[in-house]
Amino acid sequence: MTIQKKAAEAKNASIQLAAVPTHIKNSALKAIARALEAKKDQIISANQTDLTNAAKDNLAAPLLKRLKFQQDKITEAIEGLNSVIRLEDPVGVTSDALELDKGLELFKVSSPIGVIGIVFESRPDALVQISSLCLKSGNAVMMKGGSEAANTNRILADIISEAAIAAGIPKGWLALLEARSDVANMLSMEKFIDLIIPRGSNEFVKYIMDNTNIPVLGHADGICHVYIDKLANIEMAINIAVDSKCQYVAVCNAAETLLVHKNIARKILPKMKAAFEKKGVEIRGCANTLKIIDVKAATKEDWQTEYLDLIISVKVVDTLDDAVNHINTFGSGHTDVIVTEDKARGIKFMDYVDSADVFFNCSSRFADGFRYGLGAEVGISTNKIHARGPVGLEGLMIYKWRLMGNGHVVSDYSGTNAKTFTHRVLDKKFNE
Amino acid sequence: MTIQKKAAEAKNASIQLAAVPTHIKNSALKAIARALEAKKDQIISANQTDLTNAAKDNLAAPLLKRLKFQQDKITEAIEGLNSVIRLEDPVGVTSDALELDKGLELFKVSSPIGVIGIVFESRPDALVQISSLCLKSGNAVMMKGGSEAANTNRILADIISEAAIAAGIPKGWLALLEARSDVANMLSMEKFIDLIIPRGSNEFVKYIMDNTNIPVLGHADGICHVYIDKLANIEMAINIAVDSKCQYVAVCNAAETLLVHKNIARKILPKMKAAFEKKGVEIRGCANTLKIIDVKAATKEDWQTEYLDLIISVKVVDTLDDAVNHINTFGSGHTDVIVTEDKARGIKFMDYVDSADVFFNCSSRFADGFRYGLGAEVGISTNKIHARGPVGLEGLMIYKWRLMGNGHVVSDYSGTNAKTFTHRVLDKKFNE
């Protein structure tokens, strides 16, 4: 089947899927979980083929690890499905109800976005997680995975698609794209695809963002900061900086730059250096940092680099405002932290830093859908519209305005003797 | 000042404006209203210059009418400002509050988007309305108006900008762009501009959408449908069709196509023809329509044309599903109406039609920010993300995740003896 055919089918399926009741969507998710369990030997064997091929191709060890989808990952995926089943159905929720005039009632009701295009790299678990979130939120999905995981992705997509269709989900709701050229084709399908969510390296996400008119939800860089205020508790600041940098270095919510208020720099920097060195972190300091501790010098390039590695840049700043300016200039709008004992200064920082996640006295690593209690997540967004920060089901929703009348026409509300609108808030839901 | 300089200033101003308290924003709006009143002679005279130039250039009558900004429009603009003052401040509203663990509290708090780029055609009232909505929502704004209105726009922008700055709004919050080349420059300023709202002809909006990576809020086409179900009340159906088509033909929420269920076609079409002819509407019918009434034949082109004129296309459909399919195929996702006495069929239509506004037994012309009770509107969106349908202040907002801790680090929540999250919903607002 051509990608155009698949896309048209997905669009049709999305219209039907938008109206599928909750119990059928949940039955389908349960059926998927059962099918993954029942066919786990086939999945493991398909994944083994991918792993063998990848080893032959000398795939790097971290990539091999991400590609692996054996018994423990299958168990995790099934647990993930169960948690998606437990989430409230986000479709059909009335967020506003207003009487415009007697008998003319307006409801703002949540609805799925339509067709979600996903492009992800080697991790096959992303396929299970994203397809289940799309199903629960009533969206059809077109997915392109990494070619290293071709066999694993194909069997997972077949199992998930078929189990859901057998449970009553419209045919065509999930399409797996396999050709490399399909990505470029997808990017020009604004007629069929309503939102693209890319998951992968920064370069890859940037490529997607630069090459499509379809809205893209996601983030390229994750340049996160920890600002240590003059009124910080020293021990807390060191703990938070170390956790933000080291708890998991290869992720977008890890800190890349430490900003230190000049009044506290002499006191904290030697201790910070000792703490980072214990963890094997290389420090690159600004000129004022170098006057206090003996570390490598930072260049301007360092302020705009996402190391994703055991490296941190350190800059001494004169004021809280300077810290905010540095973050708004060099940051990526992802997650930024202030450590201070002065709550008013903390709130000022949170008011003026223009990022998705602004944190007071805690680690940047908390910026995550599971930790935020969103259940699963489709990704983390640095967009300034629609959804920001960790994105769960809510980011896959939009709404319709539903207006119920009884023959009401606008000409009665204009000219002489025009009727007036009541605009009275209603305490009810659509179709109640 | 170069556009780059203006854009950088607007970005800086947006950071400050995001934290300006409600009372200062309202004082600024009052100051703008007073200044418009005080300087109305200068405004009227500047507008007179534009009108004289436009008449010399033989500008079409409807455009001249839109360009006119004299005493009555100034009064309307001041009324509009007063209504924006009365709207609740949309900034700083806590929509979610969750305890992640003891002492670690997460708040989802509304915040402005940042810098809004507006490109609008000749109507100078749009400048006042949009700049006041941006100010109230804490967004900086860069505006490019039509060159016909250059003198009017310049004096309005100067008055509004200066009155607001004198009342405490950050310098640079409003930038007027005057060169034609500024539009193209704006479209590539993703570093500074967070959202573009184009207002103008379909071709113009399409040009903007096709030529920028910045998110665009708006609509190109408005191809709206009225579907007359087999169970429709005939008289109501005719009233709604006539109002939807004729109450104001030149607007996006006017109906362009009438879909008629075959079971009711013989009964209603002759009456519909008489009603439309009384209003001077040309009917273009499908083959089955032509069997019932003597009208011009429609071509496939008609189903995808926004006439914005006294023309309507009519198609006889076999089923409600066929009507839905026609709308989802040829419509523009703007506003679509069902007329039926059967509420279940009405709701089915509303569930399956994938449009921003889905109406039951009322005119398509109700799709409008004022009628929806949103106060003023920045436009109507056919986007599938962020904001859909008439867009008021809410469409100019996004949110920040604010996390308040007391030294919390992620390493305590992983590995052996990991702490667990409480994820307890809090009944409080940020900073309460």
C-alpha cells in the first residue's frame, strides 16, 4: 500500500475513532496487552534478528541497548498499557458551557487532533507507548521507526494494529512506514497529518522542524540551567546541581550550565568542584570562575551547548536579573532551576524565566511525564503554543465548539429590535 | 530602527510584560482609551489623508469602507478597550496543582506566549483590538498593516504604544512595521516571534502559512455547510440556510454549500429556491438537484469554492454519513450545521464532522468571538492544535510548569529504597 493510501485510510479511521466509546478503547488496549504476552516469543525472536544485524553493522553500545526489546521490555510495555487503561478518557470532556440566548447553548468539548505522525529512532518501546496513547486519545497514528529496529517494529505494529481492530477500533488507525523516503513524504502530507511528534537526536528533530508545514510537537535542544542564588543553602545547592547534572547525563532535562551569584561564588565553587570531580564531571568556567577554582576555561560556545555528557559550564553572575537574562538568551526554554532560601526571589526567577519548566529548590531531572503524574508521555515540548513541557494525553487533544439551537438565526440579533445575548454560564455538560 | 532591533526589543519587553500586574495593564488600557479620545482630531485627519490617497488610487468601495476610521470607529474602538478591561486577566491562572511528594508541589500556571506577529489588511480597527488583547494577555506585539492605512496605523500605533508605556508597560512592547519587505523578514524571525496571526484574504493567509516555520493561527478558507436532514423542520431549515448564506455574505462563517437529504429534497428544494431568489442568491445544483429545481449546474469546483458572494451550491445526499463525508472532504474545518428534529442524528453529525464549530439547528453565522461571549477576538482558527474556532484571550496564552521543592533530587526516587511519588491533587493555587 502506498503511503498516500495509508494516510487517507488513517484520516478516515481518525474520524471514526474520534467517536469510539471509552469501553471499546479500553478493551482494545487490554487486547493489545494480551496479544503482546501471547506472541512474546515471536517478538523476542524478531528483536533478536535486529540485534544480530545491528551487531554485524557495529552499532554503538548505547544504541544496541536502546534497540533491545526482550522479556523485561515486553513486561514493561504491558505495564505501560495497563497504566494507559487507567487514565481518564480525555475525549468528550466539556470545558465550557454557556447559554448564548434562551435555547441556544454553546459547549466547548474536547476532541482528538486527528492523525498524529510519529518519527522515532531505534527504541521499539516508544512504538507501544505512543500507539497506546494515540488510541486512548482517539487519534490515528502513522509511525516511522529506525531501520535498525525494522523487524521488531513490524511485528509490534502488526500485533497492536490487529488486536485493536479485532476489538472494534477502525481499520487503518495505525500505519507503520518502513521506507526511508516515507519520512520526507510524511512531512508534506498536511492534508492528512495534523501533528508530527519527532523523537530522536537534536539534529534529527531540527531537520523535521525545518522541513514541514505541519505543526511539530517536541524539542530540539535541552539546555537546562541551575542558578545558585546569593541566598542559597550551600549543601542543598550542591546536591541539586549534582543530581541535575549527573543523575542521568544523556537526557534533555539534565543541567548543562551552572549560574552562580557572585556573593556566594567564593564559598560554594571549591565545594562544587570537589563534588563534581567525585562524579567525574569536567567543569568549564567563565573568567570569574577561573579566579576561584582551577578548571578549564569556557568559551561562548559552551553556553549554547547541550553536552549530554559529564561536562558542565559554570558562570558567575552579578545579579538574579543577569542569571535570568543568560537563561533567556542561551537556554532552550526547557527546564531551569533556582536554588535560594528567599521565596520572593524564587518566584521572581519563575516569573521572568521563559521556559516550560521553572523549578524552585529541586532538581531539573523532575521534568518528566511520569514524575509529573501525567501517566505516560509522548515527549517533552519546548513549543510556545498548544503543549509545553512533559506532554501526556492532554497534548493529543483539541476541542470542538458545539452549539445547540432551536432554529436560531443571526439576523434576529442585528439591526433594530436586535435580540441581545444572555451569555449565562451553564452548570452542565454537553448532552446532559 | 531595523526590524531585527525592534524584534529583539519586543522579545525583551515580552519577558517583562509577562510579569506586569493586572492593575497596571488595566491602567494602561484606560490610558489608551483616554489618549484616543484626546487625539481623535489627529486620528481623523490622518485617516482622511489615507482615504484621499486611496480614492486617488481608485481603491474599490468595500476596501475604502474598511479603511475608514472616523468618529464612530473611534467610539467603537474605545468601547472595545473598555470591554477588554472588563475581561479577567488570563495570566497567572493555576489550572493544575499536584503534590509530587511531601514538600514538592507542581503547579501548571498560565503565561503569555511571548511575541505575537500580526499581519493585517486595511482595517485600522484591527490594530486597536489586537494590540489591546495582546497587552491584556501580557504579550508583546509586532504589527504590519496595509499600506493604504499607513497614516492611520502610524498615529494609532504611536498613541497606543506611548500611552501604555507612560502607564508602566515595558518599552518596545508594540512595534509597527511599515515596509513591505518587513513581512518577509518577520516570517523568518522564529528566534523572536512566537506566533503569527494573519488577517486578510485567503491567498494572503495561505502565503503566510506556506512561508514561515513560526506557528500560524488563523484560517485560509471558510467553506461552511448547512446539512438539511431528512427529519428537518422545513421552515426552520429554510430560515437557517438563508441566514447562514445571506446575513453577511463576505465573511468566513457564511455558508457556501447546502447538503439536502434525498428524502426531503423534493419537498424543500422548490421552497428553498424561492427563498434564495428573493434574496438574489444564485443556486448551483448537483445532477439530482437539477431534477427537482431549474437552476445552474454545479461542477466539482463548486464544492471547494468559498464564494463570499450571493451564490450557493446545493447537493442532494443519500445519507447523513454521505453529508459528513462530503463535509470532511470538501470543507475547511470551519463551521458546519445540521438541521434536524432528531437530536441523536444531530449529535452523530457533531461527533463525526471534523470542524472547529459544529452546530445543531442554528445558523453558521453564530461562529464569532463576540457571540460566543469571548469578548473581543483575535481571529478564527481552523488549526487542529492550540486554539480552534473563534479565538479570544485564551488563544494568546500558554503555561509554565512551576515546581516548588525543598532540596528534592531525583536520585532519591530511583534505585533501591527509592522514594515513591504521592501524586496527590492539591486544592490550592500557585503561591497560595
